[in-house]
Amino acid sequence: MHQINNNEDYAKKLVITGYFHDQVPEDVIKAYETVEYLMAHAYYYWPMFDEAFNKMLFTIEMGIKLKAKQLNIPIYRRKENGERWYRRLSLIIDDICDEDYLRDLKKKLERSAGLRDMKAHPKQNSFSGPSGGTHRNIKYCINILNRLFRGREWHKQQQKKIVKAKESITNLKNELLVVESGERGEVIRSILDFDIIDEALFVVCLPVLDVRKLEAKSNQFPHLKSFSILDYQFLNDKVIGRTLDGNDIKISLTNDKEVRNAYSRFKKYLKEIPEEEMKINLNINAIETPWFLSNAEYQYLNESDFFSKYS
């Protein structure tokens, strides 16, 4: 959990700024402004952060209905007596995401709709504040809204980029790699997953630990690392581009003897860890990987010239 020293520190660490492209409707942007105010107020009354999340989920619902309106998709039917019958959100999502290249968007919208249903029908009073996934779920929802209001051609191109990149990523996925950026280098043993937005590639990787620096009696696992690569290019056995900070970055295969010796020591170290602990770590990585990708996407929205804060 974050260490909070004062209200300014709280705002910097826990109030999530909304970044939206110019195709996102003004109603959505204004609704998110309320989400921000609720998060800010939670400094004085912690449960208000949950209300911010509730508002975020209702904003997603509103966004889905606004998108349906743009596409002339009905959000309600009329009964024989003339009364309106509002369609289930799942049916509207089906109509919005009616092509194969919208499959990923559909999954994300269905997940957010599921969260909305769960929060709308509580079985008891509870709150989690920024913990319990609330903080990163709000970032996730910002990402969804930006994707939702992209045009169909954008989604088609995204799908093509992902399919094209998948083959290159597969060739690197379970190989020993070196990440080089500026003066910093890091050895990774696996690319767990990736995503693409515009010309930005996000990868989540498992690093190799230098076991010589670990405490002798503790079983330690490497923390996941994500890398954002703008203007990425796949070249044979490597991917190159630049970081959000503007530095060159390269992820490439390595046959360096010293690196491979370090990897051999690490593999030997892992074999000594109990199988149950290894399974738990694998499950944690599987759960955390999508969140790392989501956070990388949000940071891209923050840094990208294509996006601006709603104000």
C-alpha cells in the first residue's frame, strides 16, 4: 500500500487522472471529472473511493449506450402497450462488437459490465478504498473507454498489428533475452504476454535474478517487469524502438557466456524451491500479467501526444 504523508501526496499517488482522446464524448469526460472529485474526497473519508469506482462503472455503462447511439443500435424496445423495455447491457455489447476483430473489446466490456452488476447488487456493506483492485480497475476502465470510442478501422488495424506481432513475439517468448535501454541492461527469461495500442508495444517479462545477491535462506522470485516500446520494429531476433522517456530500447536474443552462466545458476536455484511455492508464484504471475499490461496502456495514455487531459 502507498505511504501517504499529506493531502498533496495522496492526490499525486491515488487520484487517477483521466486521459481521453478527442473521439470520447463530452458526457463521458464530464462524468469522469466527478470520479476524480470522489477520489480526492476519499482522503477525508476512505469509503468515498468505492463510490468513485461505482461512478466509474456507471460511466462505462453510459459509454456503452452512447456508443450504441452513435451506431444506431437500439438500447430499448417498445412493448405492445407502448412502454419502453430497456435491453440488457450484454445484448447491446453484442451488437456493438459484432465483428471478429472486436472480440477483445467485447471481452473487456463484458468484464466491466460484470463488475457493474456485482457492485450494483451488494449482499452486505463493505469498502476497500484504493486497495483490493479498485485503484487499478479505474485505470482499466479509462483504457476501455478510450478503446470503445475508437472507430472500426482503428480496431481492424489493431487486430492486424497484433496478429503480425504474435509470430515475432512467439519466436522470442521462451528465449533468454537482454533488454537494453540507455545505460541500463536487464536479462529476461520469458515474455509472458503483450499488447499493442497505436504504434506502441507493451510486453510483460520475467527477469533472471542474480542468485549471488540473494539472501541464503529465502526463496525469492523475480518481480514481473513491463516495457513500453514506441514505434516498435521487429528485426530478426530482436525488437527495437524507444521508451516513453525517449530513450532507445532493444530486446534481443543473447548468447553471452556470462549471461548464460547467470541463467544456469538461477535455474538451479529455482529447482531447490518447493513445487507448491512454484505453483503459487505461477498463479500470481498469471493474475498480475494483465494488470501490468493495463497499467502500461494507461501510462501510454498519460505520456502520448495523441491524448490530453479532459481539462
